[in-house]
Amino acid sequence: MTVTADRATGRRPGARAGARRAARAAPAERLSKADRAARGKDARAVAPLESHAGFVPGGSRDPVGLLAGQAE
């Protein structure tokens, strides 16, 4: 029977390994300028700038209260 370091210390297998693996993951794919422009056009087709004008925030928004709560 093989005992791994995780079993010897009582930790869950892979509890921290995932974070280490994420740090070592391959860098994100670089998109070409044309690909980035195409993605931007697709995004504008889904949510055109004119649609942003119709946004109405909820009445319970209190940015100052939010910051004060975070400061405590």
C-alpha cells in the first residue's frame, strides 16, 4: 500500500494542489487583433450601447453605506 503525503498529514487529497496547479497552468491563449475586434463586435451585437441607457438601479443601492460597512 502506498501512503501519500496527503494521507500521512490527514489533509484532503488535492486540497491545496488545485491552487498550485492553477498557478502553473499554461498561459492564456493570445488572440490576434482581428479576433479581439470580432469578439468586441459580437459583444456589441448582444448588448448595444443604446441598451445601457435603459438601466435603472434598484432602490436599495447605498454605495456610501456599503463602503462604511466594509471599513468596520
